[in-house]
Amino acid sequence: MMFWYGNGMSGWGYALMTISTVVFWALVIAGAIALVRYFGRTQPLSSPPPHRLTPEQVLAERFARGEIDEDEYHRRLHTLHADAHPVRKA
């Protein structure tokens, strides 16, 4: 034949073809996995900051768990409310 150059593809040609095929399919599979994981998320990318409990809620939870008794609960609640509105002396 007139347009043939040599005896065909050498060993390096077959090696390059095999490596490039494996790399191509690895990239296709990795891209598909990345898309499935990206679109399969249940949470948004930016989550809101966690909810912080107020001191009154923490005190109420401790009372509900039985860590403090009723007298201590009312005393601490009174202290919290007294600190919230301090009396200013002129």
C-alpha cells in the first residue's frame, strides 16, 4: 500500500492507547459519581448557624431534668431577670 508507514502501531502505540482509554473511562465514572453526590445532597451548601438556647431555657431544662429544685429554679430565674434590668444609681 502506498500510504502505510512501517508495519503498523508499535508497542508504545498500544500502551498509550490502553492508558488513555483507562484514564478516559476513569474520568467519566468519577464525573458521574461527583454529579450524583452533588445533586443528591439533602442539605443546602450553606447551613444556618445552630440555634443557641437562652439562659432561661437552659435553666428550665435543668429544672425539668431534676438537677435543681423549685426554690433554686425560682431564685436563679429571679437573678437572671434582675441582671437583665440592673438598677442604675445616680
